[in-house]
Amino acid sequence: MPATLPPPPQPLFTPAARFDAATALRRGRWTAIAVAGAHILALWALLQSEGVRESVRELAPVIVRLVATERPAPAPAPRPQPLPSPPRPVQPPAPLLAPPELPAIQLPPAEPAPALLPQPPQPTQPTQAPARAEPAASAAAPPAQPAPPPPARKQLPTTALRYLVEPPVELPRASRRAGEQGTVWLRVVVSAQGLPLQVSVQRSSGHARLDEQALWALRQARFQPYTEDGRALEVEAVAVIEYVLD
């Protein structure tokens, strides 16, 4: 019986298998390229967000530069000061020479003073008696009489006042906005010429602005002089000014 031979070994890579391997390799390469492109595209899209940009800026490396500081220049050495010169010796002053002695001069003897003769006594003059003080004036000047007090002003009722120029009464704007209104009673002293001499508030309206406007307005007014027996008098009266909202 003839011996059987083993079947021939199969090739490890057939042409078809080699074609499939090359195709798979090319496909894997393109797949890797596509995946890398997708990652790059996704990263670019993330970088378009403002929050991601801020995070990247915060994580960016910080570059530190070391700057060499300039050393201060050494201070100059102090200059040696010159030694003080020794004091000069003080020479004692030269002794003063004594003045030469002068010869003595003999003076002639003094003549004796003449004797004083007694003078005759001078006649004494009679002393005058001191002048008598003049007697005080018998008739003393009479004491000055005090000036008579000024006559009291005549008090007039409110209705007795006559205006030649009416007081310019006007409600202030601030009082109008605040809703202020009221009546002001004013005491006025009118001169003999019809001028307001003194103006004061006797009864307030309760609002300072209205009182001030009333005082100003009455000072601008002019009155008809009050007369009695043909003589103009200074009088005092009460004027009433009313402020009412329209």
C-alpha cells in the first residue's frame, strides 16, 4: 500500500487577505485622521466661548523676569579735616612810661579879701491884705425846666386809615404751592406827611412767609395825612391784610 503524503501547507497570506489588510490599514488611517479633525474642530468650537477663553487665560503660564536692581553707589569717604593751628602766644603789653616830673611853680600870695561893710536896713513896705473873695451871685440862675414829653400819638381805628397808594399785596409762590393762607394784623405809625414810620406784626397769620410779605407791602403804602383843626398829626392804627388762595 503506498504511503499517503501530508497535504501541502496553506499560505499564511493569500492575495485576497493581503488586499483586505491593506484596505483595513488605509481605512484605519483615514478614521484616525477624521477623529483627530473632529477633536480639533470641537476644541476650536470650545475656544469660541468667552468663559473658556477666560479659563485659558487664567491657566496660561506666567513669565517672571528677574530684573537686576541697581546697587546704590557707595558713599564717598569723608575728607580729612585739617588740624587746627596752635594758638599764637599772646605777648604782654609794654609797660607804660612814667611822665617826666615837672618843676614846681611858685604862685604869688593871695591878696586878702576886702572886708564887707554893713548895709543900711531897707525900708519895709506895708503888706497888703489878701483880696476878699467875691460874694457868690445872690440871684442864682433858675434850674432848667425838663422838656415837656412828646404828645401821645392819636390812636385811630382800622377804618380811619385812608390809602393814597394801596399796599402791593401778593400771595408768594411758595405759600401758594404749600397752600398757606391767613390774615396778618399790622400796627403802623403814620407820620404827618402820610408815610409809614414804623410797621410791626400785632397778630401773625401763622406763616412766616405771609407775615414778611405783609410787612414789606405796608411799608410801600402811602396814607392820607390825618388832620385835626387844620393841623396834620402823627397817628397810630392797625392795618389788616388778608391772604386767600384762589
